[in-house]
Amino acid sequence: MARRRKTNSHPSYRDSCAPANESAPLAQRIEEICLDAVASVSPAKVEEIALQWLSKRNLDPDAPSSAVLVMEAFALAGYLALFTPTLLGAAPIERFIRQRRADADDRGRAALDALAPASFYLLRLKSRASPQSLVAEDLRTGETLNVFDEDIPIGAMGADVAAWLAPLADGVFVALGPLTPLDAAALAEGLSFVRPGKGVGNPRRCAAAVYRHVMRHGGLHIEGLNLFPEDLFEELASLAEEEEYDDLDRLAYAVAATKKGEEPSAETIGEARRLASAPHLIQAMTRSVISRQDGRSDLAEAFSRISFIMMETLDRRAAAGSGDEDQSLEFIAAVIDRAVKEKRLPGETRSLFEELRRRLLASRRAGADKGAGDAELARVLQRIQALRAKTVEQGCTEQEALASAKKVAELLDRYGLSLGEVEMRDQACEGVGVDTGRRRRAPLDECVPTIALFCDCKTWAETAASGAIRYVFFGMPADVEAAHYLYELIVIAFATETTRFKNEDMTIASSARRGSTRSFQIGLAHGICDKLMTMKAERDAANRLSSGRDLVPIKASVIDDELGKLGLSFHVKAESRKRLVAPDAYHAGREAGRKFEPRRGVEAA
């Protein structure tokens, strides 16, 4: 659990420690930003870690000590999850820093810079250096550290603790979150990760081992560190009372405050879309029913409006190929039926669900009627599907794949140029989800952003319920169909060209063949991307010259507007790691992606 910070400085602090005083505002900012970062970590991940630690403890649910232990476990799990890299690479703290840096002021950026290299330490508290700093020994290296922390009591000096520390430019460290006292067994667990002369080889694994030991076997309790007076329970009770209203309640009050006949603000609608999920939708509908039963028709209507926005958002996501079956309206209907039957939900929840679903189907039909009758679009889609049936099923080389891509581009351009801006803005965007069946990235994945760019689509990656990577292409119907087609072509081209490369390179030793093949595939991906980018630039230039119009910005504007209605939160993952490749194999692959003449190959279906 995070230690409570004093809000007032020590009376003699300015006189006794002027240099540290200059660090005080920055240290406070670091602590505040770090708490925000911990709050942004996935609650499910934190809960998973904490419950693993506590699974072997016999806890009395009525004992106050059990409540404190659970809170401590969740606090430690939050900080561990914050600094631990995910399966996709970056730790949550790295993503948080990237997202916050653009909007931060100078002190905020300095605080973020200090958080970036934060690490886990095993410390022995030595003495107070000033009212707001202390001297500690780094048990990993034997070095003496100056730690900025005003809350550690004198009685804790001499104790061994585990802590996360962030370095400041002046050599002072700021303690982040809980300081965990360690007994001999817990300290031994941590020191087992220390390598002579090298410190801790993996600080995050060390932290996980130390916290697991403390939570499973108990540890030291020191007043002011992890042992607090009884008035803490009153504080916790007041906090629980304050948190009685969650995000869904606050959203409902905001909607209820909207004047009759007016739509909620764009920010309110956007928040409802971001909250859209099966559990939140069921909660919103249930609260609408309960509010009406309690005579609060204003809140009942607000929760109903929120429910419709969420239902529409989930339906849009499904149409875009995003999300798994457990977010579908059919799945939610089954969950509600089961809960009503087991008397865990009021029966009126199902009635409200059906009413909202009828409204959704009516609005969907209206949108379909508006876009009906576009014979040209139907012909383009039919032509792309015919190309797909001819080429994908028969297999293809990379030359044929890119020749087909050129043919598809011509179809898309012909259709796009026949549209005016108004007709383009009236089109409904669609999406398609492509399941890779893989849990790890492969060289082929490097082609996905380029495919989307070539077809004027948006794309993003998701993790399916199975743990496999899924790519979603989102945009105008014909563009999405083309992107899906081109992706499948390139998948087959990879298989075809990789098989050819393996057959031609039988002279390579079996021990090096895997690395050589991967190098070839990386080169092949880069070669295909290079060619697609060249073709894209030529297409755009030709279209602007022949029509005097640039369709790309118009499409991008339409797609961005529709994308915002999905209520999804996107995070950009920087690809910073360097990869070693076998030069000959890499260049062979890259040349295979470049050497074709795009006017050859498939010209008709």
C-alpha cells in the first residue's frame, strides 16, 4: 500500500538542506505521475498477480488485518505490473511515458525522464541526512545512496527494505510507492538474483520473487512503513464511500444533466464508447431498470441512452472485425437470459435489451437503404472477389501477387474517381479481422501497415481470446476487401517464395538454415513493402494529375470519423530492437520482392 505523504515541509528544512529543497517539487511531481501510471495499469493484470500471491494464505474476510494484507498485495502487484514488460515488448510505464510526454510541461517532462530508468532496489536504511532525505546502502552493489523521502521514521533505520527508486539529475533518488521491510528469508530471496560485480541481473524478476515471498510467508512489520495506526481503517472506509460512484454512474449523471431534446456532448458520447463492453452494457441496462423502479426516471433514461450508445459501438466493432465472440450481442443476450433465469438480474433487463436491439436494427437498416443501389461498388467488389478466387486458391509468386495488387489498385481508383466527395462521405465504413493463428510476430507482419496504406485503410493489431495475433483492416468497403485480398496473396507468396528459397539453398548447414530462412523472409517483406510504396506513390500522383483531385485526405477524414465511433483506445508500439540477419539470404529475399515487372501476371479474372 502506498505510504501517505506529508503535505507540509519540515520547519527547518530550508535552512538545513537547501539543495534537497530544490528537488522537493520535482520529487513530489514524480510521485504524483507514478501514482497516475499505476492507476493506468490493467486492473485484471494486477488482480491476477495479487491473487497468485495470496492463494496459499488463509485469510479471514472479517479480520481488518486481512483487508490490509489484500491492499498491500494489490499495491505491490500494481508497481510490479507497471515496470514489467508485456508479451508485446514494452512495459506499461514505457507506454505511459510516451503518451504523457507530448502534453507535459518542463517539470512534467523532467519527472517522466526520471521515471524511465526507475528500477528495483534492495536497501539497508542507514540514517537521516535531512528532514526529507536519508542515507541508504544499496545491498546489490554496496554503494551509498541518498534517497529523497520524508515519511520514513527514525525507528526504521537499520531495516532492510525493497523499493522502487527513480534517479534525479543531482544523484538523489526518489522512492516510489511502498517500501517493503524484509526479514532474513525475504532478503536472501532477493540477494539470490545478485551477481558478484554486476548487481541484479533482472530487477523485475527479483522484485517478483521478493514480493511473492513476502505475501506468501509474511514478513517484518515496521511502524510507518507497512504497519499503520487504526485510524487508517476509518480513512479506508471514507475512501470506499467516495468510490461508491463509479465511471458509469458519473457518466449517467452527465447524460441526465443534458437538456431535453439535446444530444449529450461529444466528450460524453466518446466516454460511453470507450467504456463499451459486455459487462458495462449489462450494468448500464440493469441500473436503468433499478433506477426506474426507484422512481428516478431521469437516471433510468440516462442509463438507457448510455446502453444504446454502447450497444451501437459493440455492433460497429463487430462489423469492423474487431473483438471476440464474448463481445457480440448474441453472446450478451445469452448471458442476460442465463442471469435472469438464475434471478441474478431483474427480468426487465432482458426487455430493455430487446427494445434497444430493435432500435439498433432499425437504424442499421436505414443506413443500408441510404447506401443501397451502388451498382459500381457491387461490380468492384465482385471483381476483387473473382481475382481472389482465381489467384489465392491457385497459389502465386510475389510477382503475381504484386501484379494482382496493381490490378486491384486500378479497380479501386476507377471506382474512387467516379465518386464525388458527398457520395464518399455517405458511405459506411467496414472492417475485416484477419486471424494469423500465431502468438508471435513474423516477418510477414511487417507488410500489414503497408498493405493498409496501399489500400487507403486503417489497420491495428489485437490479441484474440486464443492469444493469437489478429489484424483488422478498416475503411471503405472496396478498400477493405482489397486489403484482405492483398494480405492473403502475400501470405501465399511468402509460402511459395520461402519454399523455393529452401530448395535452392540446400547447401546451407541445417544448423544455420532456420536463421537463413528468417533472413530471407525479412528481406522479402522489405522488398514487397518497397514495391507497394512505389506503386502507391505512382498511383496517387497519376490520380491527382488526371482528375485534379486528391482522394486520400477525403477518405482519411471519413475513416477517422468512423473510427472514433468504435470507442477503441490505440497504443503505438515502437519497433526499436535490432535484428541480426544473414546478409546473403536477406538480400536474396529483398531482391525477390523487387525484381518483378508489375505489368506481368494476372490481368483478368
